[in-house]
Amino acid sequence: MPFIKVQSTASPDVKTVTMLLESLSVKLAKHLGKSENYVMTAFEGDIPMTFAGTPDRVCFLEIKNIGTMKPEQTKVMSQDFCQTISQILDVPSERIYIEFADAERHLWGWKGTTF
């Protein structure tokens, strides 16, 4: 049940958003060793945001996963996702924050039950 949500001041076209979400889906599944069949991605663009006191391009990612993400995993994911966002959305990596959150199985529902 990995989930990644991207929020940004950027407002790319639909084709770019689709390319970004498909790339992030593949990468997240690979990093976590899980089937992409369970990965969900989301994008919210053109959001008024500031970082370091300026409204220049900025991005915030939320990554959630059932299970425990290890420090070495999150470090590698941070590097990979920052690079991807920078390339596709033209957001400098120093203006990207990522929140990694582990979830307990009983706190995530799917198909009328929980994991």
C-alpha cells in the first residue's frame, strides 16, 4: 500500500503529470520491494506555497507505506525522488521537502477491510 503525493507550485500539462506519476509509481515499488499493483500516486499542482520566505517553485512529497522504511532506504529515495522532481517539474532539489511515514496495517483500509 505505498502512496506518494506530490504538491507543488508548478502547473505542468496533463502529459507531464502522467509521466511523473508513472515514473514515481515504478520507483516507489522498486525502492520498497513491493508490487506496483498496490502503489497509489497523486499530484496537486498550482498550489500557492512558499519556502524560505519566497513563492519560487517548490514541492512537497508525502510518502506512506505499511511497514518500516529504514534510514538507508529513505536516504536513497530522497535522492531519487528529488532528482526526478527536479528534472520533470524544474523544481530545485533544495526547494523540495519529503515526509516519509510508516503506517500500521490496521490503520489502512482497502476493499472493505484493512491490511
